Amino acid sequence: MPEQRDAALAVFDIDGVVADVRHRLRHLDKRPKDWARFFAAADRDPVLPEGVELALRHAAEHVLVWLTGRPEHLRPVTDAWLRRAGLPAELLFMRPANDRRPARDFKAGQLARLARESPIAVVVDDDPEVVARLRSLGHPVLLADWVPHSSTLHTAQEREGRT
């Protein structure tokens, strides 16, 4: 008999949690930053096995939700990537066009909306500032620390609000 999932949400980030973006960071290390190439390479992100395994384990018990700072225009690429990785892609929340808030603010707002609909079982994110903010708001948060968090990605997430 298959396991029954409860209505609680397991909310996962994508970049740095299940997708390895390190090969794309070189586009942001130069000036000017090449955001077009950074985002264009998203379909070639290697899978992070630790994150995929954790997401699948939580998906067996809860409703899996993706909450990413990736911009909305990457929805088709992100959806296809998740499916190729063997991950469910039905509930995918992305950053709206021209939303440049820091990731911690964007995700806190999105999570507040999700929490009004369903209880949150866990949030998994690789950004220490997102984790600290969500934890301070009382959410059960797990820091994805299987890939070192880069200063380049931190700047993109927290200062430039781009991912």
C-alpha cells in the first residue's frame, strides 16, 4: 500500500539545493555581469544528489513545493529540468519579472502566503540569510549545506535580487 501524504508542505529552493549552479557563476564574476548567459545555462545544471534525495523523501510524506528566486521567464526551462531530474514540478513558485527584492524578503513573503493555505513541514534553502529570516519568522528551516554557498551567488540573491 503506498504511503499517504499529508497536506503539510515541504518547500524547497532549487539553485544550490537540487541544482548545481557553480558552472554558471563565472558569468556573474565579471563586469558587467552577463545575466543572459547565466540564465541561459540553467538547463545544463548538474543534479545535486543530496538535495534530490532529500526532496524525494519529503515528497513521499508531504506536498512538495518549489520556491525559487529564479525569474518567471525561466519557468519552461526549470519545469523541464525538474522533470529530467525525476522531481515533481507541479507546484513551482518563481520570482515575478522586475522583482528585485533580496531573496530573504521575496521568499518570506511567498512563504507567508503558502502558510495561510497549508502548514509548512520544512523549508530547505542554501542561502544562510534566507534560512535565518525564515527561522526568525518561526518556520522549520533546514540549511542545504552540501555545496559551499558562494559570495557570487549571495550577491545575486541578496543584493541584486536576481535569483
